[in-house]
Amino acid sequence: MKSRLSGLIAVASAIIAASAISAQAEDLKFKLTNGTDSVLTRFYSSPTGVANWEEDVFGEDVLDPGESIDITIADGRTVCKYDMRFEFEEGSNLATTEDTQDLCQMGSYTIHE
């Protein structure tokens, strides 16, 4: 009986710990500003160390020069460091740009030429 009770306590503790971890996951929010003279057509982000890019945040939308947009990354992860990839309109003089930032520490990010 004592062994079974210990097992139940261990399972309950694991469930509580998992709940606490998921409760700590917060959405990452920041303002993205296009400080270039070109249209920003795609924006991707992924936690640093993840091999593939997540979905394009813009979908069908674009970010014109000088415009800003509020970005929310609600992926349920508890990491702060993200890789970001910016793609510009075809014919632009700007190449695809990548950067890594601690998104928990920043309230805004401006992409420059």
C-alpha cells in the first residue's frame, strides 16, 4: 500500500510540475517596424537552435516602409531567444536578412537597411 501511495504522489507531483511549466509560458509581444525603403513581404521566427522556420507571420499581408505592426508569438514555448528572417519584395535592393534577439527583453524591433 505504501508503495502504491508513493507512486500516486509521484504522478500527482509530475502533473503539478507540468502545469506550472505551461502556466509560465507567456506570449512574446513586440512592435516590428520596417525602417527600410522596401516592402517587407515575409517575416519568420523560430526559437534559436530549431532547424526550420515557423510559418510566415504576415500571411497575405506585407509591411510597407515606415509602417509598424504588433507581433505576438504564441507558440507556448518558454524560451526568449529567437532567430528572425526578413524577406523583401522582389526587385528590392535588399537581400534576405536574419537576426537573433532575446524577444523577452525587447518591446520593439526596427529592421534597417
